[in-house]
Amino acid sequence: MTGTKNDAGKSRLVAYVAGPYTAPTQDGVRANIEQAQQVALDCLREGIDPYTPHVSSFGIERGLSESEWLSLGLRWLERCDVVVLCPGLEKSRGTMAEVARAKELGIPVVEHPDLWEFVLGLGSQSSGAGDSSTDGGAA
């Protein structure tokens, strides 16, 4: 577990929030960012520190190629303990690449609605997430 430390010095999980970013319109991009922000807020409410590339790197993609942008995200993903998926992931090549990389690394992948069950599973399993991960709904 990578984790971060909270104020009491206890380890906290770090989640990579994965989901669509680009869209045909600026309104669509904004909607994707807002969705990722909601997932990140839900992570915080569950005691998980989120890394949300939609927000932390907003605008930086304009100066990078698509492959550079995706590589940056994958480097951040490698530092996280769990990947939490936003709805609509099947529409995003980038998200599907993130899911594939997480699986290669053995990082649990959970869909946003299953986040609470994942957190509950951590309390009942001494070795981590184990069976709580999903296949991300990839088709």
C-alpha cells in the first residue's frame, strides 16, 4: 500500500480517479470534470485521498500530445493504491488504458458506486482489497 499519512500519522489509501475527460463540446468536458470531482469528494468522505487528473492537470493537455497526456496519467496511477472509475468509462480510450495498466500492476479497480463496499472490504481483509476489485465493466 502506497498511501499517505493523515494528521494522526495513520496511513490512508490514495485513489486514482479514472473517467472520461475529453468530449465533443466544452460543456461535455465540464460535465466530465464535475463528475470526476464528485467521485473525488466521495473518496474523501470514505477516508481515501483522491488524485483526480481531470482537475490537477486541467489545461495542461493543450501543450501535450495525447500519448504524452496519457503517459502522465499512467505515471500518477502507478503511485496509487486503488483506481476508482467514473461512470461512462467505456467511452474513453484513456480510461480503458488506465484500467489495463492498473490490472497489470495488480492495483484494485472499483466502480464508483462500489466504493463503499470496497472500503468495507478493507476492514474485513488483512491483505488488502483482494476480491473487491472489479473488471471495470470493460467491454
